[in-house]
Amino acid sequence: MADIKNTVVKFQSIIALLALCIVLTIMSDKFFTMENGWNIMRQISINVCISIGMTLVILTKGIDLSVGSVLAFTSAVVAGLFKYGIEVHQLDVYIGFTVFGAILTGLIIGCILGIFNGWMITRFKVPPFVATLAMLTIARGATMLWTGGLPITGLGENFNFIGTGWFLGIPMPVWITSILVAVAVIITKKTQFGRHIYAIGGNESAAKLSGININKIKFYVYAIAGVLAAVGGIILTSRLDSAQPNAGMSYELDSIAAVVIGGTSLSGGRGSIMGTVQGALIIGVLNSGLVLLNVSPFWQQIIKGLVILLAVIMDRLNHPNED
Amino acid sequence: MENQQNFILRAVNVTKKFGSVTALEDVNLDVHVGKVNVIVGENGAGKSTLMKILSGVYPEYEGKLLLNNEEVTFSNPKDAMQKGIAIIHQELNLIPYLNITENIFLGREIHNSFGFLDSEEMNRRAKEQLNRLNCNLNPKTLISDLRVGEQQLVEIAKAILEDAKVVIMDEPTSAISDTEVESLFKIIDSLKKQNVAILYISHKLDELFKIADRFIGLRDGKIVGSIENAKDAKKDDLIKLMVGRDIKGFYEKETVPFGEEVLRVENISLPKIDHKSSFIIKDINFSVRKGEVLGVFGLMGAGRTELLETLFGLHPTLMTGNIFIENKPVKINSVMDAIKNGMGLVPEDRKADGLVLQMDISKNVSMASVKNVIKNFFLNSTLEDSLSVKYIDSLKIKASSEKQLSGNLSGGNQQKVVLAKWLATTPKVLFLDEPTRGIDVNAKNEIYHVINSLAKQGLGIIVVSSELPEIMAISDRILTLSNSKITGEFTQAEANEEDIMKAAIK
């Protein structure tokens, strides 16, 4: 009996997802189409990207509220460098950036911002909530500065291929995200690094006393979150053909929602990447369904909030002895 | 012949089930007035469950309770308290950032006529309670500023606030020094004279013989007998009551030949963070040879745990002194350094510091040596599982499989998993901090045998313990630590309780 219960719990989110799909297929004939399928996958790809990093952070019992702003700043930098390069009048120097160069720079900046978060959290013991909240405002401000409050547009086909292109019949964003998911799954399940992440979230004190380098792993985890936020930003910018100064607003909330709905515990040590993907899918399918049914977008917000509550209540009931 | 009316609290045919598990079955128990009624039983016997029923934590059970010969039910702990049953929990339930008064009156605050808190009255009554306990602490002191022993006194003061008729004490001396234990026993004496009934639980057998008036045995949820005249009872009678079988050879240490020196520490000191001139441990010097078990005995606050933490790399910036492994000097600036140099530490609190309870046995066993279960860059579950199966067998860990969650194991088995984790690192030196804390008699024995066999394999072992009989039974040499310094050294031949205790309170 207990085994059956355990299996049901494990597949809870998949069952919910399937049920949702079935209901929506019945209610709208536009739902169960290839086109809508790719739509949903494309739309959730940015969230999945960010949420991979968020999952790792939350697994260590941390949180990263800055992902939305980091996404905005890095995408603004990438777009700006690609379109305008760097000009230093006094030295008569102009540095141009290729697509590859701009993207690389963006990823590095995302990494640096993540490392800064990690540094605040490990060296100065700033609580993750506070440290990343600060970064949220700092990065947003930096985005405004860099863009002057205006979007950077007109990036050209080469750049926009990332967000709008197709390869072997599958949209590029889906390729990128799927590869990242696969890598993340391997890391979490099959590497020492992944094992250590779970140990730190499960019991940081015991992990420390077992010789695990807590600070190093936390650094990496926040750095990864930063890089993945940058990846999300690049996909978004190339889809819209513009870097918006207010891009990514409240993306962190959608990301946390996906992580939590997918069964990762905010108290750390429990959860999975695939769970998060399922959580993102549930949100994506829900959004798509509500749009197809002509439900007001404001209802979407209310329903999303209720789904989060429902998911966490289920989680609590299944793990009653947790902190 | 006991007078029937001498009991104040009686449990009649009490049964408690959790799903399909029967924790208590048909328990009939009398708690006698003016006496210390000691309940003995191994871990998992049901003592905790029984106490929770008697103190109102579990309001649902089969059977009935009689208080003063009248049937009574407790809907919650507050209800039980108001009816005269007080309980002192094993884990202190105090709020560190509130003061003594606020903690004592938590949940039953006194209000003045305006509806606000009457701090003056509460402080006065708190002082009264502390005086009853011969304690002259200021009731406005914050709990976090108190030593553990003083905190336990506050916990007791909480319990006796409402003129309790029955006071239940669950391992009340687990965290306090021997001098404070003496104070507690004096308090128990005065409570007895006031006709309060005491229900006492403890694993420390020698303590029980000092304090008990009668013993009641609980085994596998059933009452198995009682010894009405505790003063006449012998240790073997008591163990038989607890365990139901004679424990043959209550641990006898096998002699082990000593090898070369494996660990030497010179002038180890750790200053206090806020007072650089005062020390947690000062000028510690000792050495351990392969195959030797060195016991470190000391009271609360002596610095025992901090000594182990320092040697294990947890205070790298503040510590001073030199450490030598196999006569070579080593720099230990982190736990990772300590492990690289062949040290292992089994911490005092296995649940908080030793295990990741949500992970299974396998993952816990490999945690300090994950590199060894990696094949082709990836974690290999076959390697991992066979590693833990090896230790499940050799340490006789009772579990359904290596995939059982470590949080579901009993205390003794959890401790074995922690030991397995360190054995998997093939250490040269093993530090054990209170290795049998909260573990029942049989499991204690098993752990002593494990320690002995590790010594036979050539490890140098340092055991820190506050249980004198334990230290004396397993150590080849005993150091006493008192107020940050080493105050005595005893070989097995020289070791006797009085001298060791004298050295430990210097």
C-alpha cells in the first residue's frame, strides 16, 4: 500500500499535467495541435531556463530573487554590444562584437552577477533573500542606466535566429532549453557536485562536517543561476528583436512557482530538475488553455496563485515531518 | 505492602496505536505519591509515548487515566498542566531571545486590569519559583545568556509553577554537569517532601540508583514488572527488568597492542571570540598511539566539544598550536584538510550534525568519501550500495536495506551509519563526541565493541564523554578537561571515579 502511495506522489505533477491537458483538449479544439504544442514549449523555454538555476539554488535552501533583473541587464548588454559595440573616443578605439562575442560577454556578466550574489551570501552571511533582493534592484537600475530607459532594437537575422529559428523541425529555444535540462539532470543525479547540493540543502551542518566545501558549492550555484538568467535573456531578446529595459519583471516569481509546483521543497534538499520542468509545463499549459478559452489574463494570475498554493499544500501533506 | 491510596495517577489498560504500529499495549501503571517512580526501558519501548499521553500531548488513546481516583481526560498539554501534571522535556523548550520570566509564563501570561501584561507580578512570581530551586538568577536574564544547566533549571521552574501534583522528568540530566545534577536531586527531595509524585526517565543507570524509589519496566510497549524497593535492587536486576535477559559481561575491554604515535597535539589553544585574553581551551598537549583509546572526561563548559572541533579544522583563524599526524606536522585549516590528513569526527548530535536524514543509508555512508564511488566521472550506484552494504554487515546496522532513509532508523543504528561514513574514509584518527548519547543499553554495548575493534585495526581513537562509567570502561588512558585546561591523566590502572571526578572539577 505504501509503495502505491509513494509512486502516486512521485508522479503527482505528471498526473495533474495529463489531467489538465485532457480537460483542455475537450474544452477547446485549438489546444491539441502541433502549433499550439510548439507555442507552449517556446513560451515556457525562458522560464525553464531560469528555473533550472532556481532549482539548484532552492535545493541548497537558498533563493534567487534577482534572476529577472539579471536577465534584463545581460540581455541589454548583449544587444547593446552587438548593435553598437564599445566606442572609446579619446583613444579612437571601436570594438565591435560578433553574435558569438556579444553572447559570450552576456553569459560572463550573468556569471559575475551570480558570483557577486554568492559572495554576499557566503562571505558576509547576507541571507539569500536579502542579497538577491538587493541585486534585483541593482541590476534593474543598471539596466535603466545602460539602455537610457529605451529599448535596443534591430538586431538582425543572425542574432534573432536563436529565438525565432527552427532546426530539424524544432524551435531553437526548445533545443537550447532541452540541452540545458539534460545537462542539469545529469549533474544533479550523477555527479559529486549534484550530490553535494542535495546534502547542503538536506543538512548543511552535517554536510560541512563531512568535508563538503559549502561556500564553493554555493558560489557555483548562484553563478549558474546568473548564467542561466543570461541565457534566458538572450532567448527573449532574440525573439522580440529588442532588449527592453523592463524585461523580465516578475520572472523570478514565475520561476519560483515552477520550482515549487514541481515538488522542490523551499526548505532544501528535496526536489528535481524534471519536477521543475513539469511545474513549468503546468503553468504553460494552464496559460495556453486560459488564452484559448478567452479568459482574461488577470484570471490567469489568480489561477496561477491558486495552483501554487495547491501544489505546496499537497507537498506538505506528503511530507508532514519537514521543517 | 503498598497502600492502594498511595498512587495519585493511575493508567488503566492504556493502549496507543499509530496506524498499524502498537506503541503501548494494555499499560497499567501507578505513580506513587512522594516517590521517584522510574520508568526503565530500551529505546523504542514506549516511554516517550506513555509520557505524552500522561501529559496531554496525545489526547486520543484506549483505556483511561485516573487522577486522585477519579477518571480524567486531558484535551491538550495546557489542560494537563492545569490539572496538576507537569512535564520537563528532554529537549529544552525555551525561547532563547526571551527572558526567564517570559519563558516561565509563556502561554499563561498574567494580565493587569487594563488587559496589558503585568510584568511586575510575573517577575515577582518567577523569582519565587527560582528561589524554590535554590537558584539566584535574575529572572530578567535572557535564556541565550544562560548555560545549559541553568536553562534546564528554568525548564524545571516552568514545570513546578502551577503546584503540580505529578512532575514528569524526561532525561532531565542529559545536558547538565554533575554538580547541577546534585542540585536537581535536592529539588526532587524537597518535592517529595511536599508530596509531589515524580515520574523519572533516564538512561544513566548509576544516576537512577541514587534517585529511584521504585522501578517500572517497559518493554515493547508493555509493562513487564516493577521493583518496589529500588534501594535494595542490584544493577543486574535492573538490566534484566529493562532488557529481559542478562547482559553477559557488561562490556569488557579487550587489550590491544599499541603501535606508533599517530596523533600529537602541542599547545592547542582557542580563545573566546569576544575576549581574546580568555580561552575556551588553553595549552592542550597530548598524544595518541595507533590502537589506543584515549578518553577525555569533563563537565559542561570544560571545552571538550570545542577541543575536537578545533582539531578537526572548524576554527582555523582563531586557533593556535601544532598538530602532528604520524609525527609529521600538518596544517588543518578546514574540515577538508582534516579529512585529507586522516581524521574523522563523529559529532555529538547525530541528527543535527551527523546525518542528512532525508537521504538513505547509502548516500550518508558515502558522504565524506564521494570520490571513491565515482566511475567514469559519474556517481556509481553499484559502488555506493556495495560500500554501505559492507558496513551494514560489519557494524550490524538494523535496517530493511541500504536504501532505507536514515531518518527512520533508531538512535543506535543512526550512530552506526555515522560511524560507517567515517570508516569509509579509512581514517588514521577517529574523534568520537558523546558516542552513545541517547542510545539504549544494548546498542551502547555494540558501539563499545565497534570502538574496540577499530582500535584493533590500528586506529587512534579519542572519545569525549560525560558518562564516567563509560569512559572508564572503554579507555586505555583518561584525560580530564576542566575549565579549558587538561587537569589530569590516568592510566587504566590508576583510574577510579573519585580521583577522576576531583580532577574534572578543579
